Amino acid sequence: MSLPACPKCQSTYTYEDGSGLIICPECAYEFSLAELEENAANQAVKDAVGNILEDGDSVTIIKDLQVKGMPKPIKKGTKVKSIRLVDPDANNGHDIEAKVDGFGSMGLKSSVVKKS
């Protein structure tokens, strides 16, 4: 069985002790597989109704969105195909990048979309 890399320092030299903990010899961080799975589930991007989103999914806009520099808003019910999930910290809080018909490529927040 291959052990995961350390979540703190990304070291691949982790080892398992007798009590079920995985230990990183480089930074001395101790963690369990259950803890890693729980953190991964909490970091998953979810839509407005709680569905987990993945790259390539299709979504529907759930409310009218005003866009700076555009004369009209993106209407509720607009379908967006083939989304790409991105880091919200690097994109002003937007965790989805997609091409919206009539508006081009833009960032969206997962709280304003619903998985189709």
C-alpha cells in the first residue's frame, strides 16, 4: 500500500506507526487516512444546493447576474457547459471558470450555480 504525502510539507517519506497514524519524518506532522478523507470532502466545491462539482460538469445559473461593462445581465436559467474548478483565493473568490454564451470566459461563484 502506498502512503499519501504529508499534507503540511508534501514530503513523500511518510510512514505508518503501530497505532494507525501516519507520520512525516521531515516535519513531524501526524495524521490519519480518515482525517485526510474528511478534509478532502470539506474542500470539495459544492453548488448552491450541495451537489459536489467536478471539472467538466454542466451547471445552470440560478439568479440574474450583473456583469461589469455589459449592458445586460446573465439571465437565470442560463446553461454553462464544461466548467473548470480553480482556486478561489487566486481568483477573487470565484471558484469556477467557464465560457458563458454571449459573455465569454469568466469566473463564477459556486453559490450561484446548480449542477445540471
